[in-house]
Amino acid sequence: MPLLKYGLDTGAIAAVIQGSSLALTQAQMVPEDATYGYLLTEDEHDPRTWQEQYAIVDGDVSPKTALTITATPNPFAADGVGTCAITVTPFQACTLLVNGTPYTLVEEDATVLLTSDVPATFAVSLAADVTAWALPLTVEAS
């Protein structure tokens, strides 16, 4: 039975604790913790899945919205003129990381445009988000 340790202020799952017995698992709870809450669950997931795809909302496990990162076109021409539009669907205000650089998407500016004058590979991912998750994407300029 996993124990989910989550931020009281965000609901983000910070750790998934699994002891060899229920007593050992419960012993990991810090009484009166002002920063983290603890939730025992019978659901079984890979720890990365818990942290990536779920959050704690009002004391219950809640799935995050699954977003899809799309690059159009991919690959795109590395000629300094061609562009690739990066979007998320369904649209949700969020921050994308392109090779580690953050780009905030908002309703008024919902696309990141990439261009390159040399062949390059761009790693695109969703920055840590307590409401959504997305699989990362690789974009090629060739």
C-alpha cells in the first residue's frame, strides 16, 4: 500500500513511499507536518507515474489533465527561414521547456515558434505542473 507524500500548498506528489509492511509505511508519516500531507492508497502505479500524472486535490488522488505536445512540421528546414509551431492540446496555460529554456503559453500567445539556421535537435517538455502532464517531444531541424 503506497504512501503518497504531497505538498499541502500545491497538491504535488513529492514522494511515493512503500514499506515492507503497513506499519513501516505509516511510520514514514511526520506528525503535524506543516509542509507535507500524507495519503495511503491501495492504487498501484510506478512512482514516476504517480508524480507525473496525479496530484492530491481536497485530500483525494486526482488525475492531471493529459496534454499532447505537437510540433508542426517536424522535422522542419534548418534554413533560418522555416519555422516549427509547438502547441499543446487541449490548450491549457502552461510552461514548455525547449532545451531547458522556459516558454509560457497563454491564451493570447499559445504557440512557441522554433527556427534554426543549422541542423539541430530540440527537446520539448512540459515544465512541472500540478494540473497537467505531457509526454516529451523531440523536434528536428534538418
